Amino acid sequence: LLLSEFKEGNLVLVWDGRRHIDINLFLFDDEKELADSFASKFILFAENKLKVALRDDFPRGLGRVVNFKSDLEYKGFDSLPERKPYVE
């Protein structure tokens, strides 16, 4: 078990002692590029002996509304490719 706290977020790493590592990476800035960069650098650190088998990205929200930060950017009506209701 490894825990790390840093200004951008925190990390929990659990190793089963054999072939499996679980990594929980929390970032205050939920940009995908930061998580991608961490994953590629960790794999290089492990001398390419590891690979990503499963990756789940979870957005944050308040109450029952959950959004990625990028979902909250308003770019005007012209950014909507189709003007159809989300639910029919």
C-alpha cells in the first residue's frame, strides 16, 4: 500500500504482491491529459513490464449532478452539432 498527497491531488496504490496493481489517482483539475501523462510515466518507471488493463474516469459533481469540468464549458449554440433533445 502506498499513499501520496500532493498539491494537484492524491494517489493510492495497492499491489497484490504478484502481478496486479490498483492505482486510484485523484486530481483537483480533472483534465484527461494529466492522468494520461501519469499513466505513461508510471509504465516507463516500471520498465514497460506493466500495462493498463482497465481504466475508469469518474467526474465530480454536487448533489445528483455529475459533470466533467470540460462539460461545463459553454461555447454557444453554434457548438451544438445537432439541435435535437437529449431524451426523446
